[in-house]
Amino acid sequence: MSTLVVAGGTDGIGKALAERHLDRGDTVFVIGRDPVKGRAYLERARDRGAAGRAHFVTADLGLVADTTAAVDEIAGRAPAVDALVLCARHYRYRRTETREGYEENFALFYLSRYLLGHGLAPALGRSGRGVVVNVAGPGAPLDVVRWHDLQFGRDYHGGAALGHGGKLNDLLGVAFADRYAATTGVRYVLVHPGVTATGFSGEYDAGTLLHIRAMQRGAKPVSAALPPITAALDDPPSAPLTAFVEGRPLRVDTRDFDRTAARRLEEITERLLHEG
């Protein structure tokens, strides 16, 4: 039996993964901000005969304080974690900041994943086969990184901010693998499952909403998006860092996964968190 943590596990891909692993006899911690959806998750688990193995951790992952508290709660209840799945994201058509002063996409899509991975690294290391699966959309060129404007203080666009966050997650994976793989054996897997018929969580302007509705009509069902993720969970790759786009492997030894850039981002992130 395994122990999984799923960030963004009350909807879409995260929800399907959580239920799949409960049905397999695993213990699953789901992190989400909506207690109503959390109760629904626990009720579905009870109906599946998995009440004792399902846990819901209430946290707004857009907030550093909530994310840190979630890490502490899970680490206190699960000495070893076999897999961490990172799914939570939310589109915002206009730039907004959290009450902690971070741009919303940067905070939810990047900072929370940074904090969850590093915070749970000791528990993942104790598993002996720990893996982080970051559902983020790898492969954008390194040149998209706005080094002097990571939080889109200028020329904000919701789609660009999410794409930028995806690239930051690529570099997060590079730095994480460099830091932990040799000493703990934890693997890091970046996954782009393709356009999937999920809820497309977000706040959209009218034009973008029309585009999203068209995408939803042609999107693959959640069940079709799961195989590359479940493959990484069931049999983690042997390499410290791997990336997949719709099941196809993506090279991670190119300039777009530059280790110097990854270290630079890690240093900036640590400084931001310290100053915050």
C-alpha cells in the first residue's frame, strides 16, 4: 500500500487520481481550499469503503502560510510519502495579488509547488521510491522566463502568466532533482497530459471564455489524460528528472532545462520567501 498526496485533488485529473488510488487500497491526502468539496471527497471515500484511508487537508495553496501548514499537517500524519502529485492551478484574466503580496498565478502555480515539494522531500525520501509528478506543461523555451518581472507586474495576460508558470516549474524540477535525487532517490516527473476536459478553473474575460468553451468541446476526457501520470506513479522512471508531453518523452538535457537557470530561480525564490 502506498501513501499519496494530491494537490488540487477535488476536481478533474487530481480527483480521478485520488479515487483511483483509494480503490487500489492506498492512503490519499487531498489538499484543497473548498471544505464542501473536501467533505464530498470524504463521503465518496466512505461509499467506496476507504474512509480510514482518505484525508482532506483544507488549504488555500495560493497562500504561503496555508501551504506551509498543509506540509506540516501531512508530515505529522504520514511519516513516509510515496508520491506527491501537483495539479492545482487557476486562470485569472486580470492581475491580482494574494493577501501576502504575491501575484496569484505565481503563488498558486509555482510557489505552492515549490513549498510542497521541498517541504515533503524528507517524507518522500523515507519511502524508498518517492516520486513527485508535476502536472504543469513542460517544454517551453527558457527565453520565456521574465527574470526581472517573475510576477507579471507589467503587461499581464492570464494565458501568458500560466505559460510562464509552466516554465518556472520546469526549472523547479531541474533544481529539485539536483538537490535530492542522489541523496534520497526521489524522482521528479514533469507531465503535460494535453488539453483535458476538466473544469478549467478560473476567472475569464468574455473573449477568453469563448475560446475555453471551444477547447472543452474538443478536449480529451480525464480518463485519457491519466495514463502518463499513472505510469509515473506506478513505476517511477529511473532518471532523476523526466518530462512527458501527452505520453511522449521530452529531452531534459537541453538549454531549456538549464541547471544554472534553475539554481538562479531557486535563489530568487528563497529570497522572496525570506523577505515575505
